[in-house]
Amino acid sequence: MASFTQGAGLRFLREQRRFLCLSEQTMSEIIPEFTNRELSWLEFNQRVLDEACDPSVPLLEQLRFLAITASNLDEFFMVRVGSLLTSIRAGETAPDPSGMSPLEQINAISIRTQKMVADQHQVYLRQMEPHLAEAGIRRRRPSELNDRQVDFVDTVFQEQIQAVLTPIAVHDPARFPLLFGRTVNVAVQLKGKSEAEPFRFAVIPFGRFDLRYITLPSAGGYEFILTEDAITLMAGRFFPGEEVVATVPFRVTRNADLTVSDEDGADLLAEMEDVLDYRKDSFCTRVEISDQVTRPILEFLKALLRVGERDIYVVPGPVGLSDLMQLSNVSGFDQHLYPAWSPCDSPKIDPSESIFDTMKSQDVMLFHPYESFEPVLRLLAEAAEDRDVVAIKQTLYRTSRNSPIVKSLMRAAENGKNVTVIVELKARFDEARNIEWARQLEYSGVQVIYGVRGLKTHAKACIVVRREPQGFQRYCHFGTGNYNEITSRFYTDLSLLTCNRDLGNDAISWFNAVTGSSQIQQFSQIESAPIGLREKLLEMINVEKERARNGDKGHIILKLNSLADPVMISALYEASQAGVEIELSIRGVCCLKPGVPGMSENIRVTSIIDRFLEHTRVMYFHHGGDERVFISSADWMPRNLDRRVELLVPVLDDNCKRKAINILKTCLRDNMKARTLTRDGSFEQPTGSPVKPYRSQLEFQRRSREAAENAFERNRTTFVPVEPNS
């Protein structure tokens, strides 16, 4: 019976860790030309976890970073691991650019992720919980409750938990009801009725029950107990007359990498709804379970969920660390958060004048979240009400739950304007919201296009066409981020507001080609994926390479979220070998190996993880002194360059160009939150304390605040007479 006692999970965990150490030694010896994409992403997530360990980061911000690493892993297992497992099931063996087959990638992912999960829980249990307790935020285990708290939990159990949650006995695993992904469940082991059946099992699924933390009465601070711990305390209430042997929390992650056939556009919306339903009961890619698991429960869950031991993650702390985000929002502990930041007004935009007048007088580049997203909202809001606006063309990939942009588009259509919106129904994890927005937009009279057949429309563009005395004027917004006023407050992105005639004409031609199923024509300035964008970037890299070969200066600076495309990486390798200086700021995946003699010794890669999510995509090419700067919706990945509709937009205005270059150089100067990528795919922290600490995000905050204050002072001391209309 020893194997049936609680603690089987601990032995399981020790065996896994021993395997991890041996496998990591073997993996570290392999240095291919390209880093595997999945392993590179995991190293990015490790960088986020490093922020959770940084004592200079406020305590509740550390907790948020830890929750983000767990949420990131959820999506990683839903999409990337799900895709690889699907390939394995289909018998695919073709290697990726790093030379790894799908099965080899899955095994390597398991090795690296098991270690990461162990590190996450070590950070939470040994570092974070003690510090939280010192700050007054205390988790109570069932054995730690005082009499008053036990009575309180008893009341909550009777009034909420027992009333909402339903235990389900398991007689036949094949006929067991659906367990939702990314929600907590409690497996219950009951004593059997006979020797032939020593144990019986039940599951208490939380489903959509959102009570994860039960606030306890306390003399001071904030005390709580996990709902699964409360269930352990009161489990007998669910099973009167039964002997409860063990209760163990667990959590399932399911495959979400589901394809949709969009050959028939008329049925795309209905098919996307079917995909969302199928996602709920797709196969499991991971099971997280407490290390208090017994061997019978472990075997029971493996059979119930049809998973192997490679897919099981036994953890010594709470399952589902992503829920810690709720805990970080507990009120009364603001001193353990970063100081509140409100985006500054751009000094280039006068709030007292029409956004159309501002854009006619100058191009404006906004840097979010340091500068407000409000001018973009104003552009749509004014366009909806302006009698001279005749048409609006807009792309929507991800937006907020109560989007003011969508409301402005609906209002514009109701006011009789010609409004066309490309709503991307295939935006992963935003499908349901986009389906609902598409229906509401159509109901308001907006012409809605459900993306492009066979491609995702990821471009960020808005065109407002206005009738003016000199003719029709095109007011354009191009962005590197989504039309989401919420994420604009904590994602770094660039917005370009422009009336440039060439850009406006190109934007109209591009939009009409996308919505009209016509062949994309030659543009004057912009480029679009999947036709033209890759070729333009390769051309720009080649210009730098040829200049360097001829003894001139070659210099490339790129700021991207991801760099994984083998063709683009090879082009950068060739440019490096020709003598081009290449500086890359890559937040996430980077399959390029910097600093390899004879291949990439002129390439330096840094990554910044800080308070705001680095999301800007901007590119600089020295171009013989005639500097070229581009912003884009696209990362340098095969999916962006070959399977998505993306935009590459040149920054033509000198002031905007200087601002973009300054942003790039500021990020490259960071010696506090930037880490340097090594050729083995890991990140190096600067050794010792920098002579002059430089943190780019704090510098951007300082500059934006200073510019806004200076503009306010100028306006306050300048008298502008109001003249009567002639």
C-alpha cells in the first residue's frame, strides 16, 4: 500500500528532475545555425520569470510577472505544443530550421518546461509568499485557520461552494463529462465498497466558478485561503457517509491550434463558432497536479485525460499560477506596485483644434504608452460626426471589450458614411469577441469583410476620406499595435498620423485590393505581405551589405517582437559577414545566433523586459547616410511574411524619423533591464553595476512628462486672440 499513500507526486517529481539534469547536459552540446523557435520562446519566458525574482521590482509587480509567465505557458501549450502534437499524430517527421523533428522538439520542450515550472514554484513558495506575508498578504492553509476563520470558511462552503460546484462520480472515463481547460478541478479518492474495488474516484470541476481566493476575516492585512484548500477541509460534506482518502487539485490545458477552412467566406463566421466549440474538448497538452497526488489518483487521471507522464507537471504549490494576477490587484497595497503612470498628451497635438487640422499641418508620431492613444480615438470619433467625412476604411485584429473605436465606426455608419471594416475572425483567442463585433457592425450598416481567404489580416491601418475645397483628402493612421485603448496603456507601440498624399493613395489602393479580391498593384511607398514586404526588407539589407563590401558604412537597427524567419536571418548573417554593423532589440523569439565567428560576429542582440510590454516594430537602415526608417505590423517570422496580410510603412517626415531613430538608440543604451543574447540561446546579465545606470522605459517616461510640461507652459504663457468669423 506504500505506493498508494500521498506523496507519490514527490517521488514522481524527483525522478523528473533527475532526468532534466541529464538531458540538459546533452542539449547544451548542440549549437546549430538556427536556434529552435520553441526553445527560444521558453528563454524569453525565463526572462519574464527573472523579473519576478528581481528584488528591485516592487513586490506585487513581481507577483504579476510570475502570473504572466504562467499565463504565457498556458498559451504556449495550447498553441505551440498543440501544433507539434498534432504533427506527431499525423506522422510528420520533417525537421524545423534548427534540425529538430516534432518529436525531438516536444521532448526538449518537456525538459526545459519541467525545470521552468519547478523554478516558478520555488520562486513563489520560497521567495514570494514569505515577502507577501511580511507585507500583510497571507495565504492560510487549512491547518492554520483559527476558529473564526474556520466558521467563515464553513459559511462560504455552504452558501457558495456547495451550492455552485457539483461532484461527479467517475464510473467510465470514456463517458465522463467535459472538463474545461485552464480551470481548477479537484480529484477525490474515496474508499471502495469491496476488496475488488479498493478505491472509487470523483471530480469536482470548478468550471466557470471564479472564486479562487476566499478572503478571510483577519486582525490586519489581507488573509485568504485557496478554494481548493477549502474543499479539502470540507470534502466530507460533498460525500456524506463516504470515507475521503485524498483530494488533489489539478488543471488541464487543451490544444487550441485548430485550423479553419475559409474557402467559403459566407460560412466562415459559422465555422469559426464551430472551432470555438471544438476547442473546448480538444485533446490535453498538459496536466498540472499537486505533489500531494497519490499513485491511484495519478493513474486515474492519466486514463481519464488520456495523457502520458511526459504531459504531467507535478507541482509543489498551487496549480494555475496565472490566477495570481487576481491577488496582485488586492486593494490597499499600492506601495508594492510601480507608481501609477498616465500617458502624456503629445505636444504636437492641440486638444482645442480639430485632429484634421493638426494632421494637415504636420505628420505626428505617437509613442505609446508614454504618449496618449487618445488622438487615434479622436480621429475616429471626429470622423463619425464630421459632415465632410464621406468614408472610413479600417482593419480590426484585436480590440477591447467596450471598444470606443468600434462604437465610432458604428456611429459613422449610422450617420450615413461609407464605412468598411476588415474584422479578422481568426485572431486567436479573440475569435468570440470579433464575431460579436462583426455582427454589431453589420447591424449598424458597416460593410464588414471577414478577413482574407487563406490569410490573417494583421495590418493596422485606418483611412478617413474627407471632402475638402481642394478635393478629397486622405487622413491615415498606421500602427505597430492593435486598435485597443486598454493595451495601449501598457504595450509600447508607435502610431503614425499622416496626410501624406503618397501614403494615402497607397493605403486606399491596398485596402481596395484586400477587400476587392484584386491583385495588389505596385505601391509608391508602402509594402504589404505576403507580396512585396519580404522582398523590400531583403532589398534594404542587401543595400547595406553592398555598401559595406565597397568600404562604406553599413548599419542596421531592428526592433521586433520576434525574429524567426530563416531567409531573413540568413540575409542578416550575410550582411554581418560583409561588415555591416547590426543591432537588434528582440523582445521574444530570436532564432538568430549572434557573435558566431565567421557568421554573425557583427550582430548584437538585446532583449528588454520591463514594466511595459515591448511591442514596437521599427526598422532602421543607414542607406549611405540617406537614413531609411520603417514601422510595421509584422514581425520577421514565416507566418507574418508569408501567411498574413501585413504592412510596412516608411516614415517620411524628418521629425518623425528622428523620433523613431532616437527610440531605437535609447533602447540600445539600456543597461538595467536589457539582457544580451548569447549564441547558445541564453541571456547574459550585465556583470557588475553600470557606471551610469540607464533604464530606457524610465527615460521615455521622463522625456514624455517633460515634453508635456513644456508644452503646457508655452500654452499658458502665450495669448492667442479669438477673432470673429468673417
